[in-house]
Amino acid sequence: MKRYLCSIIIGMVVILSIGTYYVKVASSASSLPKYTFKTLEGSDKELDPVIINASLDYGLFYESLTFESNRTTYDMEKSYLENFSGRQDYRIDRLIKEHRSFMRGKGSISSLYEDDDFLAYAWVNSDITNNKKMEAEFDIALLEKKEEEETSFQIELPDQERIMNADVRDVQLIHSKLQVLTMNDVKSNDEKQTKEVHLYTIDLANKKVLSDKTLVSETFTYPNQVDFEMPIDGAPIQPNNMVLISLIKGINHEDGSYKDKPSESKLLSYHYETEKIETVKLPKKESLSLGMARSGYTDGKTLYLIDKKSDNYRIKTFDLSSRTLTNDKELDVAVNKEEQYFAAIKNGRVYFLIGNGVDQVGSLTYKPAQLLIADLKTGKTLYKGETVMQATNKKNGKKSGFIIEDLEVK
């Protein structure tokens, strides 16, 4: 009887503790400012697919928040399980809801591929042994949606003794073979460094690596620097026949500064079907630059570039097949070099968010964030608004504002 009594008492303590915790959380959250967008132009229905992840700078602490459906939700207001899994890409959330068992432990959007029939996953697990050697293997999984049949296996990463790090950047399923694109740091002799882009072809039926193709390899020594970057993919898990890679060369100066070498840098495209890698030449007469390209946005067929050389931001559309500029539209947003911008291309629209302004001494100004949603083809403004603070606790007179971290669009 005493044993059962102790269990009941412990259970009651746990329930009361949890209840007290959520009461305190609710009380704390209620004192935090809430942000919404004040509509200046257009329809606020355009806000429905917009997700903004940010952090509130509130005196002595920061609190993570998410803006969605014109409503602010702080992480402290979410359930324990929601916070335990951390902040997820909305596409990952959707896959978890639809395929919970398959998605267990899979959180990188660049490691996933999805079409109407299959959901595939590829990742590189690595570990350093006591002999300071790296042991690495592919973690591969495939889900047949209709039959709900899941296949998973691990295979050794080829030539792993020379690889220091392998980062999966794209996964495609072509002719029943999994194509895995990685960016690798490779061991070199003396003071040299080597970076490579690899394409691994994996036979899913026989569970083996069919080929390891080096697409690009660059060796350099300090103070020279080489990096690979990819434009932001608007549909990273959907089937795509082409991938863009920016090869960036620069030099590190003694004062700690870094400067690009535009004449030695280039934009590359790799076609999965033709297995060809080519240099993409941007027309100089159209004022397109490699810097714009590497920070651009792509859907596999088109490259969208943000031009901030004039008074207002412009969105330029570059067709990757014909290698021509097909559209150039001015947006109703003035260029401000002291403010950071975030953009997304989706739903035939460009979503443009301005925030995180910096003053002359480098401090955040916390001016209202501005959001513009415009038609991608015509440049016509569909929505324009700015953030307003609904409520705040002005304790100690602390100035508060939120720091934008990223912009997502469903």
C-alpha cells in the first residue's frame, strides 16, 4: 500500500510541477511584445504562406520566435516536444507528419529527395578513430510511398582515407540510381588545402556505390582561399535535372580582410542526365555578376538574381537553358546598404523582407521590418506592409526588437 501511495504522490508532484511550469511560461510569454504586419498596400491574404524566424532582443536576453499567419509565437509557448525537436524547415515538418517512421532522425533538407512515388535520403556519417583516421559511411534510405515499403542500409564512403569532411548538398533519383552530390574537404600534402565536389552514384537494388566522380577539384595555399557555394534552391527536395555551383576564389590579407578574385571565379552547372559540367557565362551587358549569382535563387530552370545597384531593388530572371536574361523588374523597395534583406521566390511571386538595420557604430536599429510581395513577371506590388508592436513590457525602459534569421514561404 505504501508503495502505491508513494507512486501516487510522485505522480501528483510531477503533474503539479509541469502545471506550474506552463503557468510560469504563459505568464512570461504574455509580457513579451507581439508583432503583426500593418498592411500599407494590397491584401493581407498574401501573408498566409509567409514564415519568419527571428529572435527577440529584450534587454538582457534573447527569445526565439516565429511569425506565421500574421501572428507571433515564442518558442517558450510551444510544447515540450516541439521545442525538443528544435526549429525545423516547414518542408521537414510536412514530411514528418506524412512519413513519421521514415523521417526519424532525418533533419537536413539537402539530404532528401521526393517525387510522387518515392522519398529518398542520403547522408554521410563520420567519426575520427583513435588513430586519428576518419571512418565514414553513407546512410541511405528509400521509401516506396504506395506500398509503404522502406529500405535502408549503410555503405562505406569510397576513398575515405583522404577525405576530412563530406557535406551532402543535393540528392536525386535518376533511372533507379541515387545521385548524391557532396562538397568534400580533402587531405593534401604540406600546407596545401584541397576542396572537391563529388557525385556518387548508388545502386539501391544491390546496395553499393557504382561510381565516385570528381566534378571539381581545387588545391590552394594560404593566403589564397577557395570555396564552393550554391544558389538558394526554392524546391530542394523536388526532382531536378541540374545543379548550380559557384566556384569562388579570393585572398586573405594580413589585416584580416578578405577579397574575391572575380577573374578566377566562375559559375558552373552540372546536368544529371547528360553528365556534363559547364561554365555558365553571365552576359556582362545585362549587368549580371558572379556575386549576384552565388547569392541568387533557382528552381532548376531559372536563376533569379537580386540587383541593388540602382535606387530600388530589382529582380532579374536568367534562363539557364538559353543563357539569356528574360525579365528585369524593379521592386517598390528602396536600396539601403545599412539594412539586410531576405528573399524567397515561390508561387509566381517574389517575397522581399527588409530588416536588421545597423547604425554608424554597428548597433541594430530595430526599425520596423518591411515586407514586399510582388508578381514575379510584372513586378506589380501585391502586398506591402511593416511590423507593428502590439504590446510590450517597458520594464527598466529596455529597448526591444526582433532580429530576423530567415524567411520561408510555404
